[in-house]
Amino acid sequence: MRWIILVGSTVFGSACVATTTQLAPIAPEAVEAEETRQRELVVSELNLAQQRLDDLAFGLLASATPLCQDDLAPRIGLSFNTVSEYDGAPGRTRPGPRCT
């Protein structure tokens, strides 16, 4: 019985060893350049997702025009994005949803 307790405590006790991996030093400029690159990739992907959504919405709006013949008017479709519109951006001030 003592032998089982000794082996069990040794196995469970050895699993709590701290890591000893040492990281190589990285220049702060390299870290900043990579962060900037990653942010640009995220913004690019968000713009592509928005374009896919806009393309889908246009098809739905075009198909629904026969339902609203008395409420049609020409409009210009224009999209303008700034960095502050994205989550996590400093000074984020995104307007709420509007009904038109």
C-alpha cells in the first residue's frame, strides 16, 4: 500500500514542474512592425467581409424593389471607413444603426 502511495505522489508531483524555456531577445522595432502588419491584415479581411455583405444586400434590395414601387428613389451607394470604426481602435466612435 505504501508503494502505491509513493509511486502516485511521485507521478503527480513531477507534473508540476515550471517551464524553463528561454525566449530569444527580439528587437522592439521588429515587434512593432509585426503588430502593424497584423493590424493591416485584420482591416483588409474586415473590408473583404463587408464587401461580401454589401454584395449580398444589393441582391436582396434589387429583388425587393417590386414590393416598394411607391417608395423608390435614386441613391448613391458610397462607403467610407476609418480606423476608429473597428473594435479595439483607440478613440473608437462608431455610429449606431440607422433606419432610412
